[in-house]
Amino acid sequence: MEKRIEGKDVLLINALPGEHKYNVTEESPMFGKTYKRYSFGGKVFTTNDDKFANAVEEGNLDVVTLDVNEEGQLSLTGFITNKQAMNFAKKVKQLAAIESLIIEPKKVTEEELAQLLN
């Protein structure tokens, strides 16, 4: 089940102290990499996404999605920063303005056509 966190609720996501190394063998692609832990609603989730870490630190989250498994454990599945949300809203507004333009065909006289061609 997916949980969507948005609005002021994203401010309830707290970074927990420390970076942790994955406990894996040298053959694992995660060997030598680290992750950070975050809490939300009394539960902890982890991620190694530096962009997410920066967004949390800067208070720059607009929407966060978490997967909640059968045991109630959380996994980060996605996030949108405030900047991304504002850029998207700006694009939507620009496209709506373009779509609202009503362009009607106009007959061109021979004289106007001649002027355009010269």
C-alpha cells in the first residue's frame, strides 16, 4: 500500500543521526555504500538517495510517497521537491494559456500576399 505525504505533513519527516554502511559482502553492489534513516509517524525508513537527504535538510519537500508493506514497514518510493512542483505548475499554467488562445483563420487578400512574398 502506498502512503502519500504532502503539505505541512512533509515537515514531520525527520532525519535520524548518522550514516550507516550496508552490511553486505564485497560482491554486493551496495558494498561500501551508506544509507540514512528517517522517521515518520513513529516508524523508520531508510534511503541512500542524496537528493532526498538534501531536500529533507533544506525543507524542500512537496510530496513524498512511501510504500507500506504487510508488516507496516516503510520504504521510500518517490518524492517531489518544492522547486519541481513550482516548475510543473508554471508549465501547466503556460500550456493552459497557449491552449486558451483562439486563432481564427483570416482571408488574405492578393495585395497582402504580395507584400508577404516580397
